[in-house]
Amino acid sequence: MKKKNLSKLIALCLLSLSLASISPKEADAAWIKDKNGWWYSEGNSWATGWRYINGSWYYFNSQGYMAHDTVINGYYVNGNGQWITTNANSATDIGEEKAKQIAFNHAGVSSNAVNYVTVGVDYIFGAKSYDIEFKSGNIEYDYDIDASTGKIIKYDNEIDDDYINIPQNSTSSTDIGLEKAKQTAFNHAEVSSNSIRDLDLDYDYKNGIKVYEISFKVGNMEYDYDINSSTGAIEKYDSEYDD
């Protein structure tokens, strides 16, 4: 950091000497580039923060170097360091709600059929866009919507992994049910239902097979079971001391 600042001071001294023949007003400010990037001299110092220079806004970090190809305080500055007002902060921004509706319409789903939705903001080649992810049924969707025009920049959809290879009879009459699965776990652990505490019941699909997930505590022991919903077989179990 000290070396960078020292190099700036040396450059400022050289600049002052080279501009000695120029009027004081012209010598007050100038663009300078070194191995670390561009900076803007202001007399005996250098610019930091936002600066309006020759009709454009620029941002300089605490060391005085110009930012470029990035977003500062929500504002995009291009490769030349200029703040691009027409994209990142356009008054014609369609807004999140309209962007979501464009994505829903393109996917052919209604808002009522959407299980969850997340909306983020991104900048693609300097243009603000809405990144919209949502799920409807067993399909996950991902959209990039131009914030100014509403144009779909990119979209993708895929089947949710939790639904892949789920057997059609997963909820059929062959399902043993949660109560029987629970009793299977209790019998295997050789405990009575009256001694159970912190009972947790759920189900999941593992390798396309529906299983009941059962966990509970008895005394100083914790138990975890995966019970096959069709056969009642114990797919996995574990027990350990409760800390």
C-alpha cells in the first residue's frame, strides 16, 4: 500500500514538472496510468469515490484506482470505468413482479401453481437482468429477464431429482402406512410406545423408493430408522447415546 502511494507521489511530482509550461487550471487534473491501473490526479492528490469527469461519472477506490467492469453501490461501470446509466439504473425498469410474470407465462404455469420462487438481480454485459428461479410440480425453472426490455435472455428447466424414478405405486394400497412403519421401528429397537420421546416422522424417496424416516429417543439412546414403505423392510437403522 505504501509503495503504491509513494509511486503516485513520484508520478505527481513528475507530472507537475512536465506541466510547468501549462496554465495552472490545465495542470490541476489529469488521467495517469501505472502498473496497477488508472487514477486521476487532483493537484497534489488523487481522486477517490465518485467523480464527474468530462461528462461521465467514474468511481475510484480508497487507493485512488479507477473501478471498471464491475458494480459499485448498485451502479454498473463499464470497461472504461464509466457509469452506464441507461442499463443498470434505467427508468424503464420493468420491475420484479412483471419479470416473474414473463417467466411464468413463458413456462406455461400460473402463479398459483408455483411452489416457490426466488428473484435476484444480475448484470450481463452491463445490462441489468432479473434472475428468476421457481418450481412448479416436479419441474424447476431458471430464467434471466432483461430489466429494461423484458426480453428473455436465457432460460432452462429440469426435473427435480427428488421426483426421478419415483414408482407409480408409491402411494398405492401396498403402502404399509406410517403407523405400521413406526411400530416396526419400535419392535426392532425393543421399546414400547409409552417410553418414546422426541418422536419425528417423515418420508423421502431414496433411489426411487419411498421410505419412512423415523427418529426417536428412549432414555439416553437415540434411534434412526428408514423403513421401506412397500415391504416394511428396514433399509437402514442407527442408534447412539444421547449427549
